[in-house]
Amino acid sequence: MQDDLFELALRQPFDTEQNAMEWFVSHRWPDGVRCARCDGSRVHETDYHPSQPYRCSDCKRYFSVKTGTIMQSSKLPLRTWALAICLLMDSKCGINSYDLARLLRVTQPTAWTLTHKIRKGFEDDDGSLFRGPVEVDETYVGGRARNQPLERKKRLKKRVVIGMLDRDTDKVRFKLIAGASRPLLCRFIYENTEDWIEVYTDEHKGYQRMRRRKHSTVNHSKGERGLTNRIESEWAVFKRGIRAVYLQMSPKHQPRYLVEYQERRNLKLLTMLEKMQTFLRRSIGKRLRYLDLIAGGPAYPPVKR
């Protein structure tokens, strides 16, 4: 039932693989196909290569619309990529690789690799600064200590995630940091905001004595509310996804999960086709190999279902 719903949502222009190919080509090269390797304009179509239908007369190499993007070397159809983007970015708390594999009719390791590549493709590297006022808060991820033995509680290694919300643009930004010390917390604020803007935080000592910022705090221990409610509500959605959807996140891959929640939140007002256009634009020049994904750990999260 659910896969029929998403097939209906993507019927146009992704009803066939040929139409999907034409959509990706027209949005990657709106002014005509150019070489994905040398950016040359002397390009012609060819039938000599089964998966790379274009050849550049300047560099004498074949390429496709996937070349030079996060989709490079992928054998999955473009329709599968489009449907995976729709499922991952339209689900409020995300979708795990087991459910995605059933909907896409692929293996679970393939679905797991596909989701990480999509998260990598949505990474935004523009480096723009928030102009404020902004709300800042931190949280801890990495396991629940409730109802666990003391020995296991001591072994829990929680990681600190800091988040920022711009009240003017309603954009958020998340980042994993090494600890909740004052230098690390303030550095995140300095690197992502302009000077002399309003910064709202709680009474955490790590935010004290901030330079070139107008700093206001809310004291939760005294029952004060209001200044940081919006950024704190973002943690509820993020942690609900960890507990109910993904069940666990490897520390190695946590930054990409943060990208997923961040960009789903920032792009929520866009249509699904606009989200796919954003993915295609940002994915150019990025590469994430499967061997890099599994290096130093299991090939996929060992979750039994």
C-alpha cells in the first residue's frame, strides 16, 4: 500500500527509467549536456557504452548523468534513486534500511548504502552565517542509562550534539562536538553567526562570557521558559527517530544522520521535485565509496528484525 502511494506520487516525471533519465539530464545541464569530466561542450550521444550514453570529443571519455556526483558507479536505476530520496526526505523521523529495502525491492545492505549516499549528497557546504537572533542548545546521544546496571552505565559514551536555530530564516544547524566545554560550545557559535547578534541559551556555564554577541539566558531550574523552546523541540524529533526508527546509530555515521534531520527540517517547505533538484545540485563533486562506509566497523548496523 505504501509503495503504491509513493509510486503514484512519482508517476510523473519518473514513470519510466527513460523519463527519469531525461529529468536528471535536463536539471543537471539546463543549457545543454556538457562533459561531466572536463566540462567540455563537444558532447554527443553514443550507443557504444551500455551505462554511459555520452562521449566527450575533448577528453575522449564516456560519461553519464551520474558521473561526478554521489551517484557515480551506482548500478541502481535513477527511478530507485528518486523514490529513495522521496521516502527518506518525506518521512518525519526517517526510514530505516530494512523498511526501505522492502519498498525498493533491493537488499538491505544496498538500501543502507543508498541512504548514506543520499545523506552525503544533501550536505550543504555554503558556509553562510546566521544573522539572528538565534537559539542554541546542546544534547547528548549514545544510549539510555535508565534501568541499566551501574557497570553498563559507566561504559556508556554519550556524544554531544549542539544545535542552532535562526529565528528569522527558521533554519537549523547541527554538529557533533568533542565535549560540552566552553571553548567548543562558543566556537560553534562564533563560526556560524555574525557579530553582535542576539544569542539565546540556557544557563549552561559553557555559554558564559561570549565575545561580540548579545547573550540572553533562560534558567530552567527556576521554571523559566520561552527563549530556547524551538531549538529544544528539535531534539524531540531527532531522538524519536533514534529510538523508534533507527534504534541505534554508529558514532562513525552520526554526522550524516544529523545532516539528514537538518536538511529535512530546512527543506520542509519545498516540494519533492525541488528537494530532488537540491540533491542533484549539491551532490555534484561528492563521492562516498562503500569501502569507506564499512571501514572500521560492520558493513551495516547489526539490527535484527
